[in-house]
Amino acid sequence: MAALALKPEPVEPAKPSPAQQENVVLPGLRPDLITNRQTFENRTYYVVKDPVSLQYFRMTAEDYYLATLFNGQRTFGQIRDNYAQRFPHVQLEFSPVDLNERVQRFVANLAGRAPPRS
């Protein structure tokens, strides 16, 4: 009988359950990032320079506030709740699942250690 070689199926990393995710302490922004506040057409933006890659990231004030919540000491739940408390309109614009996904996108961008693009 001939043996068959099977293609191994990719294994997805285990995602923490929603209850576990709430208590995960998230990494902070790199301390070497250079931030400059700018106003354009009566709106405040933040331009963040990554001195390692020499890339610039333009963020709204709301996105910048969310990014600053990542200090290496706050949990996922604390970051999400602080963000929603500071900007109550996000609770109207996003469902709880969407709000979690928004914070998760920031986490994914921070894994590359650069601020998220907006």
C-alpha cells in the first residue's frame, strides 16, 4: 500500500477568549518616536516620526489619544474603556465588537512598533 504525503494544515495562533483579552497588558509605544502637533483647517493632527525607519505617520487627535493609551501598563479592557470614555461618540458609531476590533488593529500595528496609520 502506498503512503500518502499530506500537506500540513496551518495552525492559527490561539486567540485569547474575550474574558482573557480584557486582562492582557498591551505593549507601549516606542519612547524614541518624535511627535509634532499640527493644526490644519481648524483640526488638530499629530505627525509622528519614526527615527529608525524615517517614516512619518499622520494621526487625528482621536487616534493619537488612543495610541498614547498604550503605555505598557494598561490592559486591553482599560485602553478600550478609557478611549470610549474620552470619546463617547465612538460608542454610538461602533458596536462593542467593532470597538474591540479597532483597539486590536492598533495592537497589530504596534506589533511592528510603529504607530498606526489613519
